[in-house]
Amino acid sequence: MRWYESMRGPTTGLVDEAARVVMCRAMPVDVAAHITGTVWKIQVKVGDHVEEEQPVVILESMKMEMPVESPAAGRVTIIAVSEGQAVEEGEVLLTIE
């Protein structure tokens, strides 16, 4: 059973599909560093709408700049780092909802 199938009640069809879509959009998505490095530039601010695969942060490691792309479209709700901050691989940079 998929997680959204457990939401199904006595009604079926469009009502259930609409509820599933709303729940999916409300779930926050963490954007994490894919390498260990330094936050070189934050390209968004809280409240900005971003598209899937849009660069949101640029990390610098070993004198190379590497963009971190948004895994989903949504609105930036939290920026957890600041420019110049050292980050580890897997560390959350920002959250999109």
C-alpha cells in the first residue's frame, strides 16, 4: 500500500486525488549539500519561489564552484546557512515547501 492510499475513505476519485496533491505540496523538502565545502553564494531568500533544478546555493570546494539545485518547485521557507559558512556533505542548506 502506498502512503497516500491509506488516506482513502468512503469517497473515491477526484476528492481523494485533490487531497493527495495538497498533502504532497505541503510537505517540506530539505536541500542538502552534495559535497563538503564552503557556502560561496546563496542565490535565493526566504519567500522566493523556485523551480525544480534551479540553482539555489553555490558551494566552493577545492577552488571549484558547484551549484546546488532545488530538487522540487516550491517556496523557500528556511535558509539554514550563511555565506562563508563551512558545510559538510549532507548538511541541510535550506528548506522548500
